[in-house]
Amino acid sequence: MARFVKRVLLFVAIQLVVLGYVVWAGRISDDTYYSAMEDKIARLESIEGPRVIILGGSNAVFGIDSQRVARGLAGEPVNVALHAGVGYGVYLELVEAHVRAGDTVVFIPEYELVSGVASETIQAEMLASCPSVRPYLRPDESRWRHWKALLDHESLQLVHTWTHNAFRRRRSENGVYYRGSFNEFGDMVGHYGLPAPEKESFGPIRITDEELTAFLDRVNRFCDRCESAGATVCFSFAPIDEERFEQSRETLASLESTLRSGLHAEIIDTPSENVFSRDEFFDSYYHLTEVAARRRSDRLNVALVGRVAMKPTEQVRR
């Protein structure tokens, strides 16, 4: 009996050592890609006057120079975009909670966001790295449902993340998916000057009528709330590579027509105006290189001028 107890205690001790190592070595860093959302929220809340708010998925992270977009406009730039896999709801909820009179909101969703794609794994990873996002990720959940979600699946995702971090190689020096790759405005700049890796084609865009109806319903409620708060919402199409554009011409024409007739926001460009050659993308056919991102940002700025509030000096000059 004594030998059995010793073996049990030894087994438990070994498990505790392993668990301790996993928790210590695999703890979630405060320098992850998702933890950048903490800085974005902090900037959104710290600006006292009007803001030019960029929201969307990673296309608006890699493909936007916020200062260029906001040049001459009445507002300080803040880019709250991060990852399409989180779903568009989190970005709309976040801005709805902070929007105020004088703000300009530029919504640039990926086509996958329009179709309503969201990943529970990515949502859990974001929650683990950025707890501040919970009220916007699941705004309708009660405190009990928050705890239930944690116990049901978020805790397992957390353990998986700890274990993965504990035994994998740390971020390489050339990696760009971490908090330090963002500038003060929330734009990704870590990929500037780096060679573009190989990329996989996305294939034709597919959006069902049901998905588009749901998207319009939610985004229009967002636009109406922003308008009632005294803010202006503008919609821009995401960048797309030439091959995918050609594969999706009919879908894009139908999408643009539906949005122009039913969206409660001003659409400031067209899908064709956001077509880029393949060598203008970095590691994904949504992520623009530095030069392409700046050119796109300048075009957005030109499209916004005259549609949104301008700085007083710019109004006189123009």
C-alpha cells in the first residue's frame, strides 16, 4: 500500500512539474498579433476629438497607411482592424460603443467578412490575448454565459495555446505577426521592406443571398447608430488580385449593385478600383506591400475629401 501511495505521489508530482512548465513556458505573450487590439482600443478611447476610424479585417491592417487616409480630414486616425476570422460583428460592436459626433468611419471588409465567416478558434485566441475585446465579441452574453463559454471550450483552447507555445520555436526575427509590428495608429508596418513569400490563390468569391441579407441587416443597424451619434460611415471595397477579380466579375457586379441600393453608407469606390497586380501583395492576396498600401491610402483620401468633415484650414484652402 505504501509503495502504491508513493507511486501515485510521484506520478502527481511529475504531472505538476510538466503542467508548471507548460504554464510558465507557454504563457500567452503580451506581444502577440492579437494583443495589438489592446493598443487599438486604448488609442480609440484616448483621442478626445473626432477620429478617422478604419475597421475591417487584415486587409485594412496591411493595406492602409492611416495618416495618409486621414490627411486633411477632421479627425485623428485610428486603425481598429485586425483579422477577418474574428467576424465583422466585433468591429461593429467596438465602434458602436465608442462612436461620437464628428467621427468618420471607413469600413473595409474582406469578401469573406461579407459572407459571415468567423472562426471560434481565432475568437478564442483573441480573447486570450486581448481580454478587453470580450464585451464586443459576445455582447449579448450574460456573465453566466461568459463563464459557461470559458468552461465549455475556451479553457481547452487556452490549454492548447499554452502547450503549443511551450514546445514550439519562438517567433523568428523576420516574423511580422506580433504586436511590435504595428505603428502607433494601428497599421501593420513590420512587413515593410521584406521580400514577399509564396502565396496561395483564393479562388472565386462566393456569397449567398442569405449571407448578403444578414450582412446588410447588421451593417445598416451599425450605420444608423453611427449616424444618430453624429458620425459619418463610408464603405470601401477590399483589395483584390487580378486573377480573382476576373474569376468573380459577375459576383462582384451583383454585390456592388446590391450594396449601392441597400447599404446605409456612402460607397466611395468600386471593386475594379481596388484591383492590384499579384506582385503588389505581401503574404496574402489581401495584404498589400508598402508601396501599394500607400497608393491605395492616397486614393482613399481623395475619395473621402468632400464627403466627410475636413479640418478648418483644409476647408478654406479647397
